[in-house]
Amino acid sequence: MSDAYRIRPYEPSDEDRVRALYETVSGHGPDPEWFEWKFARSPFAEDVPMFVAEHGDDIVGIRPYQVVPLSAGGTALRAGYFQNMMLHPAHRGEGLFTRLNRRTIDHLDGRVSLLFCLTNANSRPIYAHWGWHDVTTARMYYRVQNPAAPLSVFRDDRVTRAVGRIGRGLARGYLAACDRLVRRDPDVRIEHESGVPAAALASLYRRHVPDALHVGGDEPYYEWRYDSPRWSTATHLATRAGDPVGAIVTRTRTAFGTRITHIADVLPMTGIEEPTLGALLTRALGQHRDSDVVVATETSLPRTLLLKSGFVPDDVPLLRRFRTGYVLFVTALDDTTVGFETADDWALPLAVRDTS
């Protein structure tokens, strides 16, 4: 292990060098507004929650994390949520992954009950070696509204554009037929608005708090979570006789030329009747008919409803470009009695899984 590397907490003067590391590793650096939203404005921490690996004057590795409040039924606890680690390509193989994780774990020991991360399957050997539980590999669902979008990653020519015009028309016809199969509550009124009514969402969350582990939904959380400068957010609120009964939060962005919409949250997280969900989902999809792809997860919506609505799972070859699946790894730092070792112990909507 080289002594040329210093592992230490993030300092405000590190911001430019950390953003430069993002640029080197991912090809696009975060702008200052996103960085401030993601790390400095989080309601979960007073300081930027991150450890850095310093080599000379350069930041060559970061381990960002969040300390989040988790709830399971009537039990509340705190957990460390590991975010995406970044390592400079020229400094891999130096043990920085382990050193950054170890320093972060030591820091959080005694402060949180659980540690969890959502990462790709390539990390399985590392977390297995550390004794973390490999809880689940999530399946995502996609409603492809522009079949040419997956092709555009490979080619951008007249053939692709022609396929797009023909395929979009066929897809709209097929998906419209799917939407007609969805059972909808005729007594529910759906209202659409930009942004999020944080107080209304928090109230809906409190109506049916799930027994599975989840991030507690209060007003400050929803205000922060859906204020990312990378996404355009909308709320679809269902009322019956003037009383709110459910909501779907969607967020949309364009990445690599593809317009993507997430079904980011469904509230309350449990206890909504399927006809109400059907009315909400149909209205949300209608508002986002111009998106190329709509992404959802069966954590928030029933598999049967997703399939009826024209969604398909992410293991279809054509959809692998859009895959946002993950493996959930968890370990306990104390003797908590809350179950966390199986997929049924967790309820993490897409907004928690993708923290951009």
C-alpha cells in the first residue's frame, strides 16, 4: 500500500478537484449547481459527506455517502448510504477502494445501524469478501415509446430516422391499446402540476407507512429530493371527493439524445387500490407521451399493472442500453433487530436508487 495517498474528509476547497475527477472518470463533470444540490444542500448532513483520496495536489478518489433515516413499520434507524465511488484510472490497483471504504465505515461506526449501497454486479466479490449481504438484483421495467432510441446509440443516419418515424407510430398504436386494458377508478380525479407539493406528498406517505425498510418521507426530504437541476419534475395527484388518495411523481431528462422519464415515486408507498394506481399511471403516461422511454420498478407499481401498460423487463436485449439495475449490498454495524437480509425487507423507489 503506497504512502503517497492521503485519505481524509472532504474540505470546501476540494470542490473543483472533485468535479474534475468526475469529468475524468465519467466524461462529463457535474456543474456547480448540481454539486451543491447533491452534497451541500442534503437535509441529511451539515457537511459534505465524502472522503477523498489525495495524491500530491490531485484528488484521485472519492467515497461519497449519505446518512439517511430509515423506517420499517414503527421502527426508525439511521443508515449509511454509499453513493458511487470515483477512482482516477491511473490510480486504480493501489488499494484506494478498500482504504476509502474502510475510512468511511470507521467514521460511521457508532453513528448508524446499517450500511447499504446500490452498485453493479462487478462489485460482488469485494462486498462478499467483507461479509456484506447480497440482498437482491433489481429488475427494472421500460415502456419504449420510440423504438429508434436504442438504435441511435449505434448509428445516426436516414435509416435510423426512418425506423424512428415508423416505429414511433406503431409503438403509439400498441401502447394505446395497452392503456385501454388498464382498469381505472372512474371516481378518481387526476391533477397534474410541475414540481412537487411536498406537504401533500408527506401527508400521503404517512397514511400507509410500509413495514419494509425505506427512506422516511417528510417535507424537507421531498423538497430536496426533487430539486435536482438535472431533472424536470411533475406530480400527478389523485383525489376522490376532494380528498387526496394517491400520487405519482415523475422526473424527465434528456441523456445521450434520449428523453427518459422515471416513475420516481408512488405515494402512499403501500395500500393504494389498483384501479386508483391505474388511473394515476395512465394519466402520467399521457403527460409523457413524447418521452422516448419511461422507466419504472415493481417496488412501486405491481408487475401486472406494468405489463398491462406496455412495460417490459430490462433483460430484453434491445433495452440493455437503458439498464439502471443494481445489486443491493447491506451490512449491520450494531445489533439491530430490523430485518434487512432479503428483498422483501426493502422498499426503495426509483428516486432513492438513482440519486442524480
